[in-house]
Amino acid sequence: MQEEKLVVLDGRTYERLPYDGADEPCPGCGAEFGQLHVAGCGYERCPTCDGYLVTCMQMEPDSHTKHD
């Protein structure tokens, strides 16, 4: 399980989302249900918009917004 429980986006700190696939491990990093993904896993979800975290982390500062 991963130790880093927080992620910073646009200068704000959020809790990372645990893997929620109950049937099988994450295909990208092998995380089991309830565990955090390995850092940089392409399947980890963004805690603000539910997109892929790796994509959100590459956005320009102040361009990331929550999708309501």
C-alpha cells in the first residue's frame, strides 16, 4: 500500500482516492480494493473531477476545476 495519502492540485491539498474495483486488482499497478494506487498509476482517479489524476497533474496551474 502507498504511504503518500495526499496530492496537491493548483496549490490545494486533497486526499487521494483508494482503488474501488472490487472484483480485480488495478490493471495499472495491482492495487487491491481500498488501497491507494502506486504513484503515477494511469488508473488513479482525481479527487476533484473524477478524471485521471496523471492528466490533471499535467494541467496548467489554476486550470483545474471541479466538475459538478
